[in-house]
Amino acid sequence: MLVLLLLLLAIAFSIGAIRARRMLTSAIWLAGVSALISIVFYLYGARQVAVIELSVGAGLVTVLFVFAISIAGDDPVDMKPVIPWPMFIGISILFVLLLGWFLLPASNNILALSGAESDLNDVLWHQRSLDVLVQVVLIFSGVLGLLGLLAEVKPPLEGSAAQEVVAERDRELQAMEGQLSGNEADLK
């Protein structure tokens, strides 16, 4: 039941990632999906996969998305849906039914782990918990470092780029006119 709840929550997060108007918000939703899926992997006994999904899916991919979004810009997007709503609802219901059909028989066997797997569990999550904490701190430090590196040094333009070019030309023209009027006064 817990796994089904986590998967439904992951589906809700993925819908949030799809429906987000800003790409940065979508990247945060996607990191939540990866974190929830890593919990599901952990509950099913795939401890190494869970750690890799958490560090790569929720960590590294999020850092790369934030880096790419900061370079490309984060403009809101208004798009129309690709598929019609009735088809979307039908596919979603079919997905949830298939997910429940595949998960319910397997949920009884989650807690039936062998001794070797629980030893690995103890090593990864109890003895090496400091490593996991350091990895999380490094991921967030990397995100903050990238944001600091990509921060704008000077403020953005006051107007559009075309207005700035026109204003610069006007200043140059006025300077040239001043020089010409000075030269004419010297000739007289």
C-alpha cells in the first residue's frame, strides 16, 4: 500500500513537472519524482539502484537542468495540450489500473528480505549514512555554486537592445557635432 501511495505521488509530481509554466519549477518537480522513485526502489530491495537514482536522478540531473536553464533563460511557456483531455484521462486510468495490477501481488513480498540484503542495507544506510549526507551536501553546494558562477555581474539593460544601440549612436553623434562646432569656431 505504501509503494502504491508513493507511486501515485510520483505520478502527481510528474504531472506537475509537465504542467509547470517555468522550466526551473519543472526541474524541481522532476527531482521530486526521482526522489520518490528511489524510495520505491529501496522498498523493493534494490538498494544500490535507489542510491544511484537518488544521487544521479535527483541530484546530478537537477544540477544539469538548473545549469542549462540558467544559460537558456526561464521564460514562461504557454502551450496547448498535445493530446485531447478524454484520451489523457483514459490513458491515465489505464496506467493506474495496470500499475495496481502489477504492484498488488508484489507488495506482499517487500518485507521478505534475505539476510544478505539486510546486511547491505545496514552497510549503505546505517554505517555509510555520513557518506550519503556528504553527497547530498555536495549536490546542493554544486547547484548553489553554479548559480553563483552564472549570476549576472552587471544589471540587465534598461530597455531593449535596439534602444540601447540607438542611444549610444545619439551620444556619439552629439560628440561628433560638438567636435565639428569646435573646429568651425577655430577656423573663424
